[in-house]
Amino acid sequence: MLVKGRIHAIAAPGRVRSVQSSPGRSGRRALAPCRAGSSSESSSSSSSGAIDPDGIIGPDGRIIKRVRPTLPTQHMTEEQKQLWKRAIKLPMYSVGLAPVLVSATAAFCHFGAFNPLKTLGLCVAAVAIIAWLNLSNDVFDSATGVDKNKSESVVNLVGGNWRSVFAAANVFLFVGVALLFGIVSAVPNEFVAKALYAAIACGYVYQGPPFRWSYLGLGEPLCFLAFGPLATNAFYLAQIPAAQVVPAVGASLWSVIPASMWAISTFVGLSTTVILFTSHFHQIEGDRAAGKMSPLVRLGVDKATSTLKLIVGCTYTVMLVLSLFGVLPFAMWTSAMVSYGWAGEMVKFAEANRGDDLKSLKFLATRWHIIFTGMLALGLVVAKLMVI
């Protein structure tokens, strides 16, 4: 390219050399030796991704437009797939399914009632609301900067376009709420709608402005209430016969919930809360920098690991006591003990690792939650078969 008597030629990748040309001789060019050597070598350099074929070399010798190298781009594509897989967090949706399925099992074992379409509808609604919760939390965390170094954040994966993520989150919320309250509107007990509304509200005040209660260290109590006593008991009442849902005259709305369901909902809530609790283990520095006083920031890893161990031990101990006193069927405790090995593996992993190595802890907690709640449901079925 000839600019004011100076010719710019591509030498080595990313380098531009210039030489003087004879004024007025537009037909011939005197080129200084280049490392590229020949046009074939130059094209091979271009094809390797050094310079975009559509790139422009300006009058000052700068390349105005570049292209990313081919191999790193291919590598990033593979990496992006893994990041999206971690961002979507499919196993995490078990926290929405467990309250529906465990309560459906309890409704069947207590009254022989099972409506597969209703249960399926509640599952779809719960998954949609969990999708809203995950996406909106990413948006709110991006606003405070707590997720600025979190590569698997959905907002970061879409280039910081939080408006699109927030719009998608609200679509999921609308679909989930419309389906959920459409199903439970026929239940003749106001506790169901009120409890589910309160559970969704807990999800918002957990991270949403102006509340952001998780920054005060209240995320775990909110999680326990939302997924345990509120959602699990509400789903139970929504799936038992209508005649069993109506409280006696002068009795409270929740008086129709048996003691066994309060206990079961407590265990569902605890196992769900453990997932949230373990998700903070590798994020202490980021949470502290953003002013998020999570339990891990307050306790530190060592005390938090001891707390995790205590929660697991108390879960199985309290379940045994309740089984011995007849609040829960003994078969439920024996079934739940099947999951104890996975609980122990989770605790040992927390004891043996530190820092970023603890990223996998929440996935071990999710696996334990899935198996543990599954065993709760199995215990109910076994108890019913034993009675029969």
C-alpha cells in the first residue's frame, strides 16, 4: 500500500515494516527484505490468524482491525460450553422438585391420593421459578460486583448484557407463578397460596434490592423457610383430597398439616439449605470484598466445616429420635441412612480441601440432597407397604 511515498508491507505476524519508494514510480515498488519472504509465506501467516483477511493497515502502519487466532477461539468455544453447563446448574433444580415429589409421596401414602397431571404441573412451575431465582440472582450479583470474577455467571457469559438475562428471568417467573397459582387456586385452604407466595417472596428478598438479606447473612434461614415448612407443606395440602384440607371450625389454616409433615418439611428444608451453605466455601474473599456477610465470611472455613458436620449429624440423629417416638415411620430413618455415606463424603471433602478446590463442594451437597430426599420418599412408601 502506497501512502505519501512510503510502502507498508507485512513482515512477521503482527509486525509492519516500511521502506522508501521512488517518487512518481507508481508501477514498480522497491521493497526492503521482509521476514515473510514471499506472498505464499505471507498468506500462510494470515491464515494462521495473525491478521484478519479483512484487516486494514492505516497510514501510520497500525492494523485497524484484527481477528482472534483460530486455535484459541476453538479452545474458548469448548471452554464456553463447560461454563454454560456450570451456569445452568441442572442438578440444582432438584431443590424445586424435591418439595413437590416428597409431598406427593406423602399424600399418596396418607390418603391414597395421586394426580399425576397436577404433580407434573407443580414440578414444571417449581422449575420455572427456580430458573427465575438463578437468573435474577446473577443479575443482582452483577450489580453489586460480587460476581465480577465468576466466569460461570450468566451475565458474564452474555457479555454483561444483564437486561436480557433479567428479561428472561421475569418470563420464567411469570410462567411459573401463572401455572402454580392456577393449580392451587382450587384448594379450599388459603394457607397454600399464602405459603407459596411467602416462599417466592423469600426468594426475592434473599438477593433483590432494596432488601439483599443474603448480604446480612440471612440467606440460609430464608432458604430453609422457603423450601421447607412453606413450600413442602403447601404442596402437600395441594395434593391431598379437598375434604382433608378444610380445617375445623375455629382451627388455624395449618392445623390440617400432620406432625409428620412438619418433620419431613424440616428435613427437606435443611438438606436444601446445606447446598446454599456449601456454595459459599470457595467465595469468602469475593463475598467479603463485596460486603456480603455470608456465614462463611463470619465463621471462616474451619468453623463452617465443623458446622456442616454438626448439621449432618443432627439431621440423622433427630430423625432417629422422631422415628422412635412414632412421629415418623421407622422405615424412613432406615431408608435415609442409605444416604449417610454421601453425606460423609461431602464432609470429608470440606475437611480435606481449601480455596478454589472447594468449588465442587456444592455439587456434592446437591448429590446428597437428591439422594437424601429420595430416601425420605422411599421410606414413606416402605412404611405404607409394611402396614399393608
